[in-house]
Amino acid sequence: MIAKVQKWGNSQGLRFPRDVLRKASIAVGEEVDISVRRGEIVVKPSVRTRGKYRLKDLVAEMPARYRFSEEKWGKPVGRESW
């Protein structure tokens, strides 16, 4: 299939036929992951876990000097098991 990149305002865009999106399991309004591999543009469904963010992406943004510690939440108030 041949498609044409077109100017939309200050951006460029490419329209995907419905059948192409269906075969790629991408719905209108969903986020996609766009990358370039060996000179080719690759568009695939975004793999998000737990909704909006991926743990791998969040951890990558943590400062290198960050050190975690256990938080003290106080005494149990219900039937918590510690």
C-alpha cells in the first residue's frame, strides 16, 4: 500500500486505513509507540501496564543517587497482617 505524508498545520501526518489499524490491533485514540529501525519508521501499539505509565520508564527517570527506605505508617488500624 502506498500512502502520502501530508502537511497538517505545522506538522506532517499520515492517515492509516481502518483495515491496517485493525490488523495492528490499534484503535482510534490509542497511544502508539513510534521508533526508527534501520531507516524504517515502525508504529506499534503502546504497551502500557497499570494504565498510563510503565514501571521501566518511571524507574529510568529516578535520580542515580536515590536510595529507598522503609516507610513507617504507624500502628495497624484494622485487620492488617504485618
